[in-house]
Amino acid sequence: MSFGIETKGVYPIAATPFRPDMSVDWDSLDRLTDFYQDAGATGITILGILGEAGKLEPEESREIAARVIARARVPVVVGVSNPSFAAMGRLAREVMDLGAAGVMIAGHAGLRSDEQIAAHFRNAVDAIGQDTPWALQDYPLTLSVVLSVPMIGRIVADHPSCVMLKAEDWPQLEKLSAIRAAQASGGMRAFSILTANGGMFLDFEPERGSDGAMTGYAFPDALVEMDRLHREGQRDAAHDLFDAHLPLIRMEQQQGVGLAVRKYLLMRRGAIACDIQRRPGTALTPRGREEIDYLLARLARKDPRAAI
């Protein structure tokens, strides 16, 4: 399926549903895959940080990928980031053989200098195969790897198989403008840019040059609608919809408890059966759940599609 430098739209980052005994909830995984597609997603990204990829056994990662890819009617991108290039390469080869559209790769916390970063992605591309399309994840807030605009330009120049930037730096708007300016002047080659950060800056990112969103907000249907409104030039309507959802977007972006909020929302929306996380993980208190329920009720008055 198509995944390249002209990719646009919304690629939700998928959660991984678990049962109370911490095993993978396969029925919920199927339901969640349908949930994203029914919301109008352009594609789906699995086994990312939101998907608790680091808590999965290798066999589980492969089976999750196989299940989603087999069920999906849209391109599936698979996170394969791993300090072990052997493990990264194995998972990448397996999921591409299963029919994945591409993979996503990030740096790891041990990378500091530009030369270390360049070497990491050179080794990563060797591991996954020179012809495997991949997205570069720029997420310094969590991964502690700082990718400057020139460094991003160097990586994409060195690796034609890099077709997308998953942009989730903070602050990000000026960085997006700098990248697009470099491309417009011929100083950087073309590639797709999908933004993340839970949608926190989705009100202005399309105006700065993003091609859509790759994030895990529990209302992907709202992300799809915001993207459509922006593309059609309906600026005020896009901002109004964003403003309605901002309280819940903000709640999801809390460090430490954000994934608990997101999984609770997915559970309330019927996409998964249980909001549990694998250890280490957090859970909402009864008071925290009540606050989310209150925000859901308020949102439904502004966006009827959010009614539960």
C-alpha cells in the first residue's frame, strides 16, 4: 500500500490493548483496527511508544503486526526502533514480508553528537534494508535525541528510503517552517511531514506545512475532520473544532498519566475492552475518571460525534 514522500492525512498511533491478566487482547485489537479505519484514517501506525512496544515480547510484536496488517484496508507503518540493530532488522523484514507499507525509526537516548546520530541511522537503514520505506521519528522530549533542521536534512539526503518525518519536537511550529523553507529553496529534498505531540499544536501545524497527523489522540475522527477543514481552507471551523477538543487533548498530554487517559477514553468509546497497561504503567484514580467523564460530556455538547 502507498506510503511515500507525498503521503497526507491522518495515521493514528495505535494503542496495544491488554486483558486484566496482561495478555494481549486480540479481540480488542481487531476492534481498535476497525475503529481507526471507520474514523477515516489514511493509515495506521503500530508498535510505537504509545503502543507500549518496549513491553512486548518479540513474538507478540510480530503477531500484533500480522493481525493488524491482515485486517487493515489502509497502509500500516510499524515502529521497529530498537538499540539492537539485529532485532530492528529482523522485525522490519518480518513486517514488510507480512505486507506493511513501511517502518518507523527513532534514535535512542545514548545518542549525543551529530556523528553518533548519523551513524545510528546509517546502521538502521543497513539493518532494515536500503529499499524499505521508513519514517524518521523526531521526539526529543521523550527520546532525548535532538535533531536539528540541518541534521534532518543530512539524514534524508543520505537515505532516499526515508520518506517521512514524524515531527514531534517542542516547540515545533518554527521548525516546520524552517524545513519547508529549506525544501522550497532546494536545500533539502521533499518528504512527507506528519505531526504528533498528541495533536497539541494541530491548530496551526497545517498552516506551517504539515501534511497531516500521526498521533494517538482518542478521537481520530476529530483529527480527520480537522485535517479536512484545513485542506479546504476552512480555517475558523478547523480552529473551532480544535478548541472543542483541546481540554481532552491537554489531559492526554500529561507526563506519566497520559496513556492512562487515552486508554480510558478508547475504552469509553468502545474501541477496547480494558484500559489496563502493562507494568510499569499508571491508572486513573476514580476522581481522575470522573474528571474525564465530565470533559466528555462537555465535548459532546460542542461536537455531537463525541457523544458516548
